[in-house]
Amino acid sequence: MGHSAAVWDSRAAIEITKDWNGIEKVVLRNPQGASARVSLHGGQVTSWRNEQGEELLFTSSKAIFKPPKAVRGGIPICFPQFGNCGSLEQHGFARNKIWTIDENSPPLSLKDSQGKSFIDLLFKPSEEDLKCWPHSFEFRLRVSLAADGSLNLISRVRNVNGKPFSFSFAYHTYLSVSDISEVRIEGLETLDYLDNLCGKERFTEQGDAITFESEVDRVYLSAPNVVAVLDHERKRTYVIRKEGLPDVVVWNPWEKKSKAMADFGDDEYKQMLCVDGAAIAKPVTLKPGEEWTGRLELSAVPSTFCSENLDLQGRGF
């Protein structure tokens, strides 16, 4: 394969199989026993497990794993739009299409490949895609699993069009939590946000942390590049680091909306929380030949370790 620059046996670190629909999926492993699973349906991470084998991402028990339906859970890639506007389907079409393994990916920096098992995926628009969104692009996605178990996603979108185009984007990350009422987010205090439950009206966050007791659907603007999600019951903290993604989406559908979604269990809102690195409020514009990069790094650490050692302004990538 040649996809892994890791020091251990790369053939054992990457496994390519097919799901029950015949769609290829890639399993990445690190030497300590952590793993990640990526489906070529949408280029979507559908599983991320720590060294103990605990699942860190939420996927609905009612999720539909058959194109053209998007999978409810994991980390869908929302492109070329997030939300529902214009003629495109909600959250764009990238998450519903079949991607390919990219054997000829341009090299990334050494720090993006060293000591990691990774896979490079590629998505180019079909004739059908160009009819509904007439812009030629190449979307490259690298998913990698580091030696410390952290999950890294690097998206690169290149304009191979003759004219500029704009898009919005999100890594729509479904985190698995013990109980939504026991969870809080740190790092978004005092920020302005657009509230999708109030017609995208702009508010300022007043809490010293974000907690949950009803439906939440917000886009936090100009968010710091490190955000922490603390799960008190599991004594686990998710640390989200991002680059090239100015916004953070926070979403939980709560009870009423959960019951209205066919591919979502009535009570499953208690076990999930979406916290997305995103570029939404100010769409990205690419001139011909230009490329945009958006990175996300997810790690899960014990909360005790986190509160003592996590610098929320934090290290970059």
C-alpha cells in the first residue's frame, strides 16, 4: 500500500475490507490498540476507539448505511455547504458520494505522516454533481491515527475550475457522551454565536461553560483553535484542536426533534453531542488553482489529567 510512514508493520496498521453493501472501508490501528474506521461512503469516519476498545464517536442505532442516504453519526464531511440553503441537499453532497483511495496524494509535511497510520481519500465531482453545483474541484482527505490514539483529519479543497467559487464546510463530529446533562464545553465562553433556533440571530455566550438542558443548534464565531468537551460521568475530556476552521457548531436535537428523525432513536440525544470545526459564517472563496486546508485533531484524555495540563490556548499542530 505504501500509505503508512509508521515504524511498525504498516501492513498490520491498515486494513481495507468491504461492508455489507460492498462499499470499501479502511481500518487504521496504532500499536497500542486504538483504531479508526473510515468508509468510502462519504469519506466518513464511522468509528474511533481508544486503547481499551471504547467507542468515542456516536452512531445512531437507526443509522442507514446505504447511499445515497448519509450516515447518522461518526464524522460526516459537510461540503460544499453546511445547513440547508439553495438547491443543494442539506449539508452538501460530499457525505453521500463514494470516494476513492488516493494513491497519488501530493505529500504532506513530515509531521502529518510520521508515526501515524493513515489513508488518503479523493473526491471529484461527477457530471451529476456538476449539474447541481457547477464547480470543478478536487477534495483530498487524509485520516490518520497517531501513536497517542488521537484522530486527525486534514481536508484540502483545490479549485480546478476556470472561475472562483465559494463553499462552507464542517466536520460534523458526533461525540459519544455518557449523559448530555453531565457534559460541558469549555473554550467558547464570551463568544458571539448565530442561533439556528432563532433564525440565525446573533447572541453573545453568557455562561462560563456551555451546558445542556434543551435543544441547542448554534454556530460560534471566531472560536479559539482548542475547545474541550468534559464528560463528568466518564471522567473523560475530548480535546478538539482545529486549524483553518474559524467556527464551531454545537448541536443536540433534544427530545422533540429526536422523535421526528427517522434515522435517530427517540432517546439517543442523551448519548451524543455534535461539536464541529467549521467554516460557515464567512464562506471560503477559492480562485482558480487555489487550495484551502482545514484540519481537525481529536483526542480523549482523563479529565483529571486534562484540567491540570490542558492549556486551552494550547499547542497548534
